[in-house]
Amino acid sequence: MATYLEFIQQNEERDGVRFSWNVWPSSRLEATRMVVPLACLLTPLRERPDLPPVQYEPVLCSRPTCKAVLNPLCQVDYRAKLWACNFCFQRNQFPPAYAGISEVNQPAELMPQFSTIEYIVQRGPQTPLIFLYVVDTCLEEEDLQALKESLQMSLSLLPADALVGLITFGRMIQVHELSCEGISKSYVFRGTKDLTAKQIQDMLGLSRPAVPIQQGRPLQAPEQPVISSRFLQPVHKIDMNLTDLLGELQRDPWPVTQGKRPLRSTGVALSIAVGLLEGTFPNTGARIMLFTGGPPTQGPGMVVGDELKTPIRSWHDIEKDNARFMKKATKHYETLANRTATNGHCIDIYACALDQTGLLEMKCCANLTGGHMVMGDSFNTSLFKQTFQRVFNKGLNGEFRMAFGANLEVKTSRELKIAGAIGPCVSLNVKGPCVSENELGIGGTSQWKICGLDPCTTLAIYFEVVNQHNAPIPQGGRGAVQFVTQYQHSSTQKRIRVTTIARNWADAQSQLQHIEAAFDQEAAAVLMARLGVYRAESEEGPDVLRWLDRQLIRLCQKFGQYNKDDPNSFRLSESFSLYPQFMFHLRRSPFLQVFNNSPDESSYYRHHFTIAQWQKAGYQDMPEYENFKHLLQAPLDDAQEILQTRFPMPRYVHTEHGGSQARFLLSKVNPSQTHNNLYAWGQESGAPILTDDVSLQVFMDHLKKLAVSSAA
Amino acid sequence: MSQQGYVTAPPYSQSQPRMGGFSAGFGPPNSSLHYGHYGDPNSSHAAPQPGPSAIQSSHTSSGHPASFQGPQPLPLTQHQMALPPGPQIPPPANNFSGLCAQSSLPNMARQDGIPGSGLPNPNLQQLPGQTPGPGYHPQQGNYGPQMAGSQLSYPGAFPGGPAQLSGPPQKRLDPDSIPSPIQVIENDKSSRGGQIYATNTRGQVPPLVTTDCLIQDQGHASPRYIRCTTYCFPSTSDMAKQARIPLAAVIQPFATVPQNETPLYVVNHGEAGPIRCNRCKAYMCPFMQFIEGGRRYQCGFCNCINDVPPFFFQHLDHIGRRVDHYERPELSLGSYEYVATLDYCRNNKPPNPPAYIFMIDVSYRNINSGLVKLICDELKTLLDKLPREEQEESSAIRVGFVTYNKVLHFFNVKSNLAQPQMMVVSDVGEVFVPLLDGFLVNFQESRSVVNNLLDQIPEMFADTNESETIFAPVIQAGMEALKAAECAGKLFIFHSSLPTAEAPGKLRNRDDKKLLNTDKEKTLFQPQVNSYESLARDCVANGCCVNLFLFPNQYVDIASLGLVTMHTGGTLYKYNNFQLNSDSPQFLTDLRRDIEKKTGFDAIMRVRTSTGFRATDFFGAIYMNNTTDVEMAAVDCDKAVTVEFKHDDKLNEDSGALIQCAVLYTSISGQRRLRIHNIGLNCSTQLADVYKTCETDALINFFAKSAFKAILSQPLKAVREILVSQTAHMLACYRKNCASPSAVSQLILPDAMKVLPVYVNCLLKSSVLTGRPEIPTDERAYHRQLVMSMGVADTQLFFYPQLLPIHNLDLKSDAVPAAVRCSEERLSEGGAFILANGLSMFLWLGVSTPPELIQGLFNVPSFAHISTEATLLPDLANTYSKKIKSIVEHIQNQKPYTMKLMIVKQREQPEMLFRQFLVEDKSIHGGASYVDFLCCVHKEICQLLN
């Protein structure tokens, strides 16, 4: 192992795991002094073309409270056919099928290179994937046409046996029956009335009432097992029908008087989509794909009224508590998102409009269910078209890059407890011995549900070292963590991926250099950023910034080398050198800053922050901004390549000096030159950047000053 | 207790027309008019009648001016009175009026009235358990043979009268000696039929509704539009209270006029709009008096002096009439129309043409019976016949389609669609219209899509197993659709069952026979849930008329289902146990007729009166939001509103009582119009004038409607008592104030009211006012609802059916044979009769019907071969068949409901049904016979006089 950098990279490639600290402080006290918490970024389904899944069930520890999966870290007694659980030390008998094992005849899960292993298991009936399109028809003709074409095109990209459904909405919501000959049928709902799942199912005729047998009535053949077939049909059966249906789709026919927004019932449309799937296909892989071209303007979940003279809420309104629909709408979508998550379905939001579409209120739908969130100006842009197409991209092995209904379970060895997770997941509220009482992110559980995920989906998982300072860990002791992800593969197979990792303990007092050297500043930046964003969602912006600043200062104080009260003497070791810059950019990023961003945009950026791997995606959206790309050690690909690999496709802004779009660029670059310091920084570049923010240089100077200050 | 009435009942005769001849000789000068048949001395003498008998003349000359007092010999009555002196004590009122005779008649009376025939029991009892059989056969045996004779030479029965009357008390009262409705009708026909009736005189009494004549509007509305209970109002309210004659007008504002009468002129004043009195807002009409050389006019209603608008100015001629009097309909005619301006439109916007929405119940039963397919097939041709204005090529009416079971299915049939689109609305709790564009379409433009849809509907639901239905949400949906389209219109709902599905307006079977004859019976006629009331209000507010076609095979709660129909001016049709083969013709004819009907939409009617009286109560298929505006979501040619008037003040004999009825409505082409009907009545300080100009048919219309309305709030018993007592009051008042003194025991009826008792008895015997468990509650509710919107002609026929002998027809003549009285006695074994009441039609065949008639009609050799299954007469190429079919057609002509023909053979079970329509007889449901009722009324009158 040459360097930690290589170690980190190798671990990431093999297990999809990056820890903030790769050598762990051995006691609770020391761990808290490290400032950056012990945590990891986990990419549960990281693509592993070299990893062939095994076709059997995993072997589990027999202790009911443990049930850890047999892994390479377990000690095995080949003669007695026994293995000891490395988490609870329970000794377990191998199952009969393992009778033939020996040192030379090991099952894959015991081989060191299989610290990550995937099992294919046979559980329950395999149900096809479900794609439910929820389409806004209050669009401009051109937009609708483009969207229709994209949707028609997408039919050819779906797995042939996938079930597909169509809900359209405007002032009313139409659930289309897909198997009709001679007449096209749809069930219509009003957009102003929230309905319970039961009501929706009753109204769609999906519940099976005890039909009293009528006199003189021919006996009915027993009803078909799949009662939902009217609304969800295999693509291969109805793609012609559906193509026609989409082709005939008209703009919402209800008249919109001047000065009004069209009445758009997004809230109820989503509710119906959720209710439909809830009743018919609970706990199977399903995507609700919402395509909307504007804010919800009526019914539950409405974000703005239909009077155009009342603009949609801004951050200013929210601060002043002037966003009259926001709380109610958010609650509506949160309820929906939670229900969807419970059912194991996910919601994608594709919002294309020049104004806001209410992503702020709807964000939880995608956030909690692991759905995509895409924001664009129009459905008639390559941004949307290509992004949408990329949803159906296939991976290296020719499989769809999507998985469903994942259940992530984390097991830790005794010295560690789980504080929480931040990512596109919901808690399953499974308490256990390894669950900490202190919560970071979504805590209080050792299991989370991730309804929709792809090979890039990454969760931040935070741990707490519980080992007491006076109970030292024996030299060479290792802490272990096991991640068990059960999910529905895009091929509809049920799979379990198990990753087991271990890291060395070190005494922070004697071996601080080891710990310092094993610091992964990129991972740490992301983990801190996630915590920051998580807090920003619930707290006021300035508080979060202050918290971030304090953490940064504390970290610098802890790991910096300096003479007291001498800023110029301040030095950070190599493994920390970039961390302050990350924090500087994080502070200014739309993730935390709402200035110049609409509430929707903030939600959008924050959403992507939580699902993307920050160190790759970063926010160097501007290809022109090479300087920053370099800082992040991002690949120095040309802009096109970035556009090709990123999901969702970044907004690609062509601009020129003084052009109106230049603000996008200027807001991201280092404001080394502002109206405050125009002359202080020389004349090498033309236009000042109009911002109140300080430049990186000023920021660093200030940081040093604070770090070395004895008053701090 | 009540035998007095019977005992003292004098025999009655038909002699009254003859009284005219004696008029000159009678005492009080004012009474001379009484002898006139119609209150018009000129016409009364026309009737040729046999000469009066000596007894008669002696009585008449003794000073009874009543036209119907006639021939009754005092000796007889005295004699009868003498027989049971004991029981003459006046019975308590309630005992007495509990209706009529049978309930309170002790045996003794009976014995006097109908001796020996073994009939006392059936006459006396009205117990449910009674087998009606014995009551009928003996009667038939006794009187059957007399029928032919009495019928052919009607007055001939008269001479028998005195003999009978003077005979021993055992002798039964001769039915021919009591006033005959048929005789009255025939007399009027012969005196006024086929003539021109010009409405040029205030207060003139028009011919009876049963008389055909040509009506010329010369300043007062045609009796086709307005008929009154009396054409001379009492001057004071005291007089009115004394007489207790209802002052009412039956207004049928859209009545059909025959081809040979002039349709209404349309007056268009352009943007100026109709000319109206500044104070009372009455419209310009012949009652306005022009003064000051034509510069001003005085309103005939409120006497306000108004300026004549400059554009309307015209000079007056030497008699003070405008020079253009005859050029302007609004100056010279009783009825005409105005083109309304935007001020008269909803939201000041010209209305859209109306729309018809067809809403078909596609639950299991309607699919299974083939009804849905029948409707869909029929609509394909029917939609070409939507009503249109004369001058237009195609109808402006748009159509829409909805099917439903426990959810609603709307259809998009926009013309540019390749195939129809179905939109299911399952949120029946809060129903809404899922589409705007493409729901209501022009049939001509969307023909192919609509036909495609109508082809598909029966197939689409062919496999349905849904048996539950909703109802209120259906109406709601239709109403919302019209509202969204901003137009008025009609819903055609084809429904078959009690709406039990979970939805607003859900109903349960609450039919409870135990409620009959209790204070709670009225609840059976009230809607079960309140939602129907508010639904009706909303429908009216949005100009949504609901036509309901019901196909029940059990209780469906018509009192609830029909409520919206009732208040929106819609029509209720009911086909019990609908069978595709036998009931299709009736249903399809009804449907066709209803769709083609000329209708006014989104109508509001206002009745204005001259000073001194005003309209106080309104009866009909209407909705009243306040006390003056009569709202009707639609009003068609068959709908009549009965308006009751009360005095405010003294009426002036010179100026009379003027009535103006204005109906603001939207025409079938979407034009906003005002239809104005004006009529002037006389006023008099003499009660005799009032009695003289009464119209019994209109009175019955009023009594029926007010009684049928009253049963919603009062016990049946009370309603019946009121009817009897009011009848008695009216007649007693006449007796007291108009007739010259005579023995109390003598029954004296005013000429214009002489058939009132028989009609009131028919009303009392109607299923609505008969609380008997054998009569289905729905049937009663149905009849109640129908009658509420009927015009005078319809109620006349409904309460006193037409019974036509067809076995002795003059095959060469086109004429319809004269009707005979609705009594068993008029039937004969050798005869065949058609009976019709406007809802049902029977062909009754005596066991000895001539074989040639049977052969001619049915093409079968004998009575035994006739199938009673058929509901139509076969088309046969013989004169019998043709003639009788033409008679059937004539009977059916212009009737609002298609009558299904039922063939009834004498002495077969279905005859029981038929017998219920022989309204002069005692009914199997316990109603009194005419004779008994007359006695009862007489007794009551006697009491009042005492």
C-alpha cells in the first residue's frame, strides 16, 4: 500500500466506501476531538463489472440480534466446520451445503477480494418493473409536443416486460386505461380534492368488494389475479396503443383567462399515482415519473394561486413567513413521499419551466424515495431530452442502471455505533445494539430504505466511537462495519450485496500522525457538506454557515501547525491542504446560499448534492471554470465529456463577457475581484464580480488568523 | 247517523238544459242568466231537449232558478224523509265527511237506496278484505241490459225518472237521472263545437276543453293558454269567502295550438326592448288605455300614467284607439311574444342555444333487458329530429352523452376524434364534469363519432355485473355540464332502480304500508333525503330541466327520484316491468315526442293582476324562490301552472279583473323571449254571476293540484274532508244565495257546476287520495306528480276517463263515437269499448262481442282466440281495423303521455284493473259510487243550510 491516496481509491473501487478517517481514534473522547466525525460515504451499488454475483443465499450469524453475514473477516474453523462472527463473536455452524469447505476450497464470501459480494436470491414472485408516467398537460404546445416525443421514444427504451401506466393532469387528473379497443377510456379525478389511497382504489375499481350474488345473474368467472391490468400494461403489449394515446394527448382544454395561471393539479395527480401503485403493487420496483411544466396551482399541494399578479414565493417571502401555501404543500408532498417510500416506490421529478415549479415543496418526493430531480427551462431542450434518455441508460453489463426497493442494513463491531445516515433514504426504525442515541442525519435506526438507486447513489453514514478512553483497544485491533443491501435488480431479481470493511484503531494521543495521514479530505468535505445541507434544510442559513466555520476553525486548530497568534506561521499538512478551500466553496455554493437562487433552485442543487458524489460531480458546472476543476482534481476532460457523464445533464450555459448569462459563471468563480477590492487586486482582469462575498484569499487569511488566535 | 243524506237524497235528473226555456218566467231578474247553459243567454237555448214534464215545470215555476233542481218530486223526498225520522239528527262533521257515504252509511240507508239486491255489504263496507267480485256481478246483471238503451237515447231515460222516483222507496236511484258528464260534454260539443270562438269579450266563458273549435285571439288569451275557474270574480273578499269558489287560472303558456290557428306574433322593439309600465312593470297589452292624444297611456293593472316612448307614439282615432291598433299584436291580441334584450339575459349575455344530455343507466338490469341497446339505436335516428326554429335548417341544440351505474362515464364525441373518448368519474360524492370541449356537440357535425359511440355503449357494458346505481350525482353531473357550457338544457335520464350505491341522494326502501291512513302517510310523498331539494334548486338556478324515464320493477321511491323532475319542469315517464317487446313502442313514442317537443328553457313566469287581487299560490312543475317568481328550468307545451288568486281589496265591476302572465324564456335556438298572455275577467257583486261563469274542469284541475299539494303536509283524511266540505260549501252557498227557496231536501246544483260532484268523487277516488295497501306507493307518487303539471284537458280526462263504444260504429263516418258514462252499467256483453285516461288505454271486449268485429280487429275467429298479450292492434286491411285504429290515434293525439293499449276480456282477471277506471261505480278500493257520493254531498249541503 503505497499511499493513503491509493488506498482510498482502491477501497472505493472495490467496496464503494470512503471514510473520513481511515485510521480510527480509539475512544469516544478522542473521536470527538477530531472535529470531522467518523463517517463514510457508501455507494451501495457501485458498478463492479468484475464481480460476478453468486447464486445462493448468504450465511448468517445465528445470534438473533446480530445476523451478520459470513465474510472474509470471520475466523473459520475448517475442521469443525465452524465460523466465528466478527461482530458478536458468536460461533456458528456452517450450513450442510458448506460441508466440503476447506482452506483450499473456500466459498467466495470468505476470500479477501470478496469483501464486497453480491448474492442472487429467490424470494417471492418476480414482478416486472413499473413505470408510471404522470404528465402535466398545462404546457405550451411546443413543450407538450417535445415531451410527448420524449415519452414515446422512452417506450422503446423500457424493458419489454415492464409495466407502464399513464396519468395526465391539468385542471383534472386522468388515469388512462391502456387496453381499450374502439374507445379510449380514462378515469377522471378533480384536482382540488385529496383522496385516501382507499378512495382512489375504490374509484379506480381496484378494490374487490364482496359482490353479493344477484339473483338470476350468471356466475362470474373468478376475477383475474392482476386486477390493475387496466392501468398498468406490459410495454410490449400496448406500446402501439400508448404511442397513439400519447400522440393524441392535447393541452389541457380548460380555458385559462388572461392574468391567470392554468389550474394545475400536481398534488392530487401525484397522490393518485401513489395510491394506484400502493394498492396494486406494494413493495415492488416502481418509478413514478412526474413531468411538470409549472407550479401546482390548485388543490392539496398547491404552491401558488392562479392569479398571475401574485408571484410564486421567493426566499424573501419564506423568511418573512409570507409563503402562504408552502407549509401545507410541503406537508402534502412529505406525506406522499413517506407513503411512497413505505411502498418501496420512487418518484422522479422532471420540472421544465422558466419560472419555479414548486420543487422546494416537492423535493421530499425525490429526496426520500431516491428519485431523480431534473430542472430545466423547457422540455424542448437537449438538457431535458438527453437527461431523460439517460435515465434508461444501461451499464457496462448491459443492465439498466437502476435498482429498486433497497434495504440497507449497517452492522458495526462493538466499539462503534451508528449515528445516522444522510442520503435519499428513509428510516426503517430498526433499533438495535449498534444504534447510537446521538443522531446525525436520519438516525435511531440501523436500517434504511432506499426506494430508487443507481450505481452512483451514495449515502453518508455517520458513526460514533463508543469505546471509553480508559478501555484501550489492544494493539492491532480493528473495527469492522458490514453493509447489507437487499434490493430489486433491474432484471427484477432480488439481490443482496454485502460489503464488510475493517479499519485500524489508533490512539489519538500517541498516534495522531497516523490518523492525520489517513484523513480523506475529499470524503470529509462531502460528509461535512452533507451535514451542513441537512442542517440548512431545517435551520437558518447563517447558523449553518457559522457552524461550518466553527468546525473548520476547530479542525485547523487541531491539525494545523502554527505559532500562537501568528497567522503567517500557519501550515496544514498535505492531507488537509485542500479542505479549507472546499469549505470556502461550499459556503458560497447554492447548496447553502440562497442568494441569487430561487427556492426551487436551492432545492434542486441540494437534492443533487445529496445523491451525487460530490468529489466527482462537484459543482464545477461551468466548463469554463477550469481553475476550480483543477482544485478538485476533477478530470480535466473537456466540457462535452462532463456533459456526457453527468446526471442530470448540467445546465450548459454559453456566455460571453457582459452577456446576461454571465451571471451564472460569475456567481461561481472565486470573487477575487469585487467592488470592494477592485484596486487591491490589480487590474489583470476586467469586470469586477459584484458580490458581498470575500475572495478565497481573504477567506484563507481570516481563517488562519482565527485558527491561531489564542482567544478562540 | 248519516242516513239522512241517503234518505233524503232526491233523485236527480238531466233535465236542466230545458230550464233555459223557462228562464223568462223566473222570479229574480238576475237569476234569468242562470238558465243559460254557459252563462251566455244566447247560446243556452240551442240545445234541443225533450219537453219538461209536468212535475218539473211545477217545480221550476215554484221558483227554483237552479238549472239543476228540476224534476224531483217533493212527495218522494218527503216520503223518504218520513221513513227514518230518528236518524235525522245532524251527524258530527268528522263522522260525516270522512268521506262519503260508505264509511258512515248505516244499513238502513242502504236499504232504502238499493233494495234487495244483496248489495248492502259491498256498499257499506270498504274493508280491504272485501272481495269485489260480488259487488260487480250482480250490478252487471241488473243494469247491464239497460245500458244500450240509456246510452242511445239518453234523454229518454228521463221520463223514467219521475216514475221511478215516485215509486216505492225500494226502487234504486236511476243513474240516468243524475247529472251526466257525458251529457254536458256532448251538449257543449253540439252547441259550440266546430265554431269560431273569438276572444273579444271580457269575462266570456269559453267552450269546454272537450269541445273542438277554432279560437281567434281578439284581445284575450286563448283558452288553450289560460282557463279560469270562474270568469267572473266576486267583487269583494267577503263574497269570495262566502262562496268558497276557488279563484284560479290554469295557465299553459306553451300550449300547442292547432295548425289552423295563428301562431304567436313576435314583437321586436330592438334595443328599446318591451314597453312596460313604470310602476308595476306590466307589459304593453290591450289593457293599456292611451290618453292625451296618444302621448301617454294608463296601465290597466296599476293605473299608473306612463309616457309613450317616442318610437312607439301613434295618434288616436275618434274612439280614442290608436290608429295602429290592429297592426300591433301587443295592442290587439291577448297573446304574443317580445324579443327580449340583454337586460333579460343571465349576466347580460345572450344565451347559448340549449343542450340535451342523454344519461343512460347501464347497470346490469338495463343491459340485460335490452333497454340500453334500444335507447342507443333509437337515438341514432332521433337526434336528427331535435326541435328547431321554423326558419332554420338544423337544430341549434347540442347533445351530450353520459352513462352510469355507480360511477359516471362521460363521453368526448368531438367531431375531429377518430373514436369517442370515455371519461370515468368515480368521485360520485362530489361529482364534477371532466371535460368541456367535446362533451356537448352538434349532432350533424359529430354524427360519425356519436354513432360510433352509440354502437359501442351496449357492447361496452355487455358483461357488466354492476347492479347498484347512483342517481343524484347523475343529475348533478348533467347540471354541472350545462353550467360549465353556460347554457340551459334538458337531461334525459333513463333509470331503473332504487339508487342504493354509496353516494349523495342514496335511498333505501322506505315503502311502509303501515303508514297508510296515519299522520305519517304524508312522508311517503316527501323526498327521503334533503339533498334532492337542494339539487332541484341548483338545477333551476342553472336552467337544467330533468326528464326522467323510469323502468322500475319494484319500489324506486318516486317521491324522491321525481322531485327534481317536478321542480325543473321536467316530465316523468314510468314503465313498470319494462319488457322490450311489449313496452318499446310506448317508450319510444314518449321519447320521440319529448325530444321533438317545443320547449322554453330557463324560464321565469310572472303573473300580474289589476288592483284588488293578486296571485297567492302556484301549483305545477315549478320552483318558487320567492312568492312571485315562478321559475321553471324548462316549460313545454304540456305543462300548466295553476294560479290561485285572492282579494286584496274590492274589485271594480267596470274595470274587471285583469291578468297578465309573462314568461321570460330561452327559445330552442337560444333567443331570449317574453311570452305574454293577457286575459280579462268580469267582476260582480252578485254571486249568481260568479256561479254562472264557473268552469268545472278548471275547478277540478285546481282542486286536484291543491289537494295533491296538501297531502305533503296534511293527513290524507283531512285533505279528503276539505274537498268534500268545500264542494258542499260551494253548492250550499249557491243554494242559499242564488236559488229560489225550496225544500231543504232538494238538491239544487248550479248549471255550470252540475257535474262537480261526480268529478270531485273521481278525484277522491284517485289512487293518490286513496290510502290502500293494494296501490303501490310509487304509483301514487307518480300520479301525484303527473297531475301537478297537468292542464285542464289532461285532468279532465285523467279523472273522468273516456269510454267509447266501438261495437256499433258508423264505419262511413270519420267521427269518433260519442263517449258513454264510466260505469259498469254502460258495458254490455255484446259490446267492445275503448277506455282511455291519458295514461292507460284499454280495449274491453264483452264475451259476446260480434265475431266480425273480432275478426276485423284481431284477425282471429273468436273471442277465445284473442291474445291479451298484444299492446298494439294489428294493422289489418279492413274498415273495422282502420276505423278503430284511427280512433285510437285520435284519442292519443296531443296527449302528453303515450298510452299503452291493454286488451281486456270480460270476466278475465285483468278486468279488475280496467274496472278501476269505471269511475262512476263504487271502486274496489272503497271509493264511493257517484250516486252515493251525490247523496253524501247533498246531506252535507242540507246540514250547512240548516
